[in-house]
Amino acid sequence: MSEQQFTGPLARLFGTGTGDGAAEVRGILLPPSAALPVPPATDRAVWTSVDSVTAHDLVARAERDLGIPWPLPLASQAVRVHRDGDRDAWETLAFERQRRLSRAAAAAALTLEEQWIDEVADGVILLCEQSSWCWPAHDDTRARHGAVLATVDDPFLDLGAGEVAGQLAWLDRLLGTQLDERYPGVRARIRREARLRIIDPFLARPDWHWLGLDGDVHNWNPWIHGNVLVTALQLLDDPAEADLRAEIVALVVEGLDRYVASLPDDGAIDEGYSYWWNGACRALEALDLLSFATEGRWDAAAAVESLRQTVAFPHRMHLGGDWYLNLADGQARPTREQPWHALHRAARRIGDDGARRHAAAQRVPGAPLATEREGLGRLLRGLTDAVWREDAAATSPLPRDTWLPSTEVLIARERTGSAAGLTLAIKGGHNGEHHNHNDVGSFVVAVDGVPVLVDAGRPTYTAATFGPRRYDIWTMQSAWHNVPEVRGAAQSPGAGYAASVVRPSLGDERTALSLDIAGAYEAPGLRAWRRRAALDRGAGETRVVIEDAWDVEPWTGPAEPPTTLRLLVAGEVELSAGALRVLPLGGARPVSVRWTPEVPAALVTRSLSDPVLSEVWGDALTRVDLLVTEHRSLRVTVELDAATDKDSR
């Protein structure tokens, strides 16, 4: 696929990249009948020992599906991405169709009842008859063919296509015997569709943007490569396809190598915690699968520093409870239904006890240990991981200080192991990050683990989200982050708009980050904007201190445009001269935000109707606009409100 084989950490570790990669792979791969690390449904010792709560939940929800028509994504819904930008109408139905099939597959493995094999066959054929597995928002058929619906003989290999192929491959592993007995021929149909829609396009087109050949490697790379790997290992099982199978696996390893090479040594993800699950975690899962399929000969996670470090990324971003530091398009309170078992497994593999504890801490007594939300493969791994099922209860490590130099992100809390009190997070970086928001120098303050000075995140994805109108969306603009607007100028997008002179300082009494954010602006006469954000743990009450000092050329025009420092607040607010009292969400203790009384302040309410935002923040967020045109410095402090009962920790 690439003109010259890429040599990165995996190639160096595995000793590949100097010869015939396919030949090297073929000699060490397990056969298709044994290459995936999930036992088939015929292994009753495994499938009768699945966690009973999880099993009952899956079967009960699958039973509710019976007799209800299967979701049917329509052409009129697919075309909306080109008409009004809507992605959600088609994607919601397509996702639910796949989740229903996953529920049925799990129910079939758990019970071996024929009604579930029938349900599975219905779902499989529906997917095989679906014109395209690609999500319409990703398809390039309009550019290539002038069509607004998928061109069936030129399939686009995207996240959606990979997910369907991976689902069918895992299902084939799980229920191959039962399908052969009750629906002979269905497995051949699966193989035909996977070959036409996944394997052939993967080989045929060298221009897939997610390969990262241009150096821009993002989360699509491991997500798609992981599903191509599953597809090849399981479905290319004809002896005549042995060389093809090895060729695909070799190319997948080369592709994953590009992603691993792009990971910084500190394991940070510029897209933030939410995207870690479908980026770095997907890479860890693919490499775990590769290790299994090669009987441990190719085992990378423990040997590559960036992979070891990225396993710690989720707990380093944890604020407390269900809340995480959200960067880029991530949510501050994402769903709890994550594949925690995948993190748990990676932590065990590399020996990271903090990451293992964080994963184990997310289990809720009496709740399922895995769900179909994130795909059939992840569901099956969670159901059959006995160590995950039996690990003892744990608490999240909540490190006191985290500094990630690659993304210039600092998090500081009052003490290790506790979300109580104040937590400060601040980022430098640049405005060309993946899923970028214009937010150089923005900060978040949480109290008792709940964000109070916040990053809004993103609304529902539409066609505009990843197009030229991205920064028309308010959540992407610096005007709705905790940064200044300088002489009427907001921050500009692009990697060249970046922080400079970034200096962290981590200590017992004070942890701080100082930086100059002037480079993120095209503001008239701006020479420097120095920001210092600190969590002060000194004598008395802990406080967050944000100190800004800026240098601008004298204004010579008729009227100087306003310079405004902005704070985005979640919770109930009460404004007075030089102060804001905030009652945060979720029962966290009130805080007081203070600044120089001479600086006037105004409140701007932003109503939230989009469910992706309102499910996190409620009905509205409030922006505080501090007008500082006549000033050259400002100090803002955040403390627990004096009227609140003293901390009894």
C-alpha cells in the first residue's frame, strides 16, 4: 500500500521491515480456527461461567427485541448529510441495528437456543444486504462519482465499514458451528461481503487518509486497522488465501506502527480522554490480538514506552466520579459504558497497578460488566475475561500532579487519592490539534471532582463539524473557553497558533503552569499575554490563582476594541462586585471566584438544547465577561465559599 515499508517501534521490536513482511507473518500466525481470543459458543465451560448479572441483562434486553421490526436506515436519511448536514438520523438506526445483532449473538452463546440463531441470521443478512457499511458522512462517493448515496462497487473503508466487518468476524468465530447447522451458506456470504467491502478496498487504494502516509496519524488508524486484522484472521480461512491473510496482517502491523510512532513518550492523546477509547485503546486491543494470534511472539505493549504510558492516560485525566478533563471534542462526563475490561487487560499486561485499579473502580456492584455499546468484539472479550470478572473492588489512584509535556496539559489536585477540594487543569498546546478547539491557555477548575469553570465540549456531530464551517460552531470558538479576547480578536485555528515559553512547576505547596498565549491570536498590537495558573496548597485554604499580564502597543485609532477575559461556568451563579458565587452541579460544594472589583463583569447565558451538551451540563452554561480593556493585568482566584461548612475530610 505504501511505496516504501515504514519502520517504526513495532518494526524494530518485531524485526520486520527489512524483508518480505507477509512471509515473516505467515510463519508465526495461528490458523484461522484458533486466531481470535474468544472461545466459540460450543465451549460451554466458558459460556456457562459468564457473570450472571451481565448474562441476564443481555438476554433480557435481547428478548425485548423479539417481535419488533429491525431498525432500517433509509436512503432519505443517508442523503441528509448532504442536504441539511444531519448525520444522526441514519447513524442512530445503523448503530442500533448492529447493537441488536450483538445482543442476539451474546444470547445465542449464553443459551444455545435456536430462536437466537434465527435472530442472528436475520441481523447478519440485513447487514450483508445493506448497500454500504460506510457511514454516509465519511463516504467520498460524491467527490469521486457525483453520487449522494453509496456507490456499491466502490466501497469506502471507514470506521463504520470496519465495525461491521469486525462484528461479523467475531460473530463467525462465536457461532460458526450453529450457523452451519441451521443456516448453511450464511458464513460464505459473510466472507464474500467482507472480501468485497474490506479486504479488496484495503489493498486497492493507497490513498486512505487514515493510513497516516502524510504524517497526520489519528484515531481512525488503529480503529480501522484493528477491525481489518480481526477480519483477516478469522474470515480469510480458505487455504488458498493463506498468503493473502499474511499480507493483510503484515500491512496492518505496518499501519499500526505509524500510529504507535505518532504516540508521544508520555502517552498523551491530544483529543483527550473520550477519544482515548477509540484511538490508543483500539491500538492496545489490536496489539493484544496480534500477540494472541502469534502466540506471544509479537507482543508490543510492555516493550514500547509510549504504549506503557498511554495505559495511564485515563486515570491521569480523571477529575472524580464520572468526570474527566475534556479536551477537544470530548465530553466532561462521558458514558460509564466503556470497555473497562480492555483497560484492565492492558494494565495487567504492562504491570500498571494504578490503571488496573482505575478500571476496576468503574465496576458498579450489581451492574453488568460489559455491554454491546462499543461493539461485539469488545463485548465478547469482556464476557470471557475471568480475571476482569473476579478482580477485587478498587479505588481510582487520582494522582496529585500530572504534567504531559507533549500536549502541555497540567492537572493538579489538593492531595493524592482524593477528589475532595479544588482541582486545576490547564493546557498550552496549539490550535491545530485533532478535533481541535481554539483553546490555547484555557483552564478548568473542579471542586470535589465536579467541573465548575469548564470546557463545554461539543454538540452533536453534523456535516459542519469537520468541514470549513467548523469554527462557526460556538463550542469550538475561543470566545466560549476560559481565555481572553484581545482587542476584539479571538484565537485563530491552525498549528501555528500556539503557546510559547511554557514552564511547569510541580511542588508540595504549589503546582503551576506559566505560558505566553499571544501566539494564538492575530490581535492588533499584542506583544505578549503571559498567563500563570496555580493550585496553591500553602497555609490555610487551598486556592486556584489565575494571573494574567499582557503587553500591547498603544492604541492610536478612534476607539480601542474591547479586551475581555472570559470564564465559562457550570452551575447556579450569583454575581456581585468583583466576585461570583457558584453552586456547582452534582452537589459539590459552592466556590467563590474573585477578581479586582474595579473590573466590570457581565453574565451571558447560553441555553443548551443539544442533548450531547445538556446531558452533561443541564439546561444552560453561564459565561462571565470581565472587561479589562483599560488594564494590563488581572488576578482571578477560586476558593471554597467561606459560607460553606468547613471541609471535614
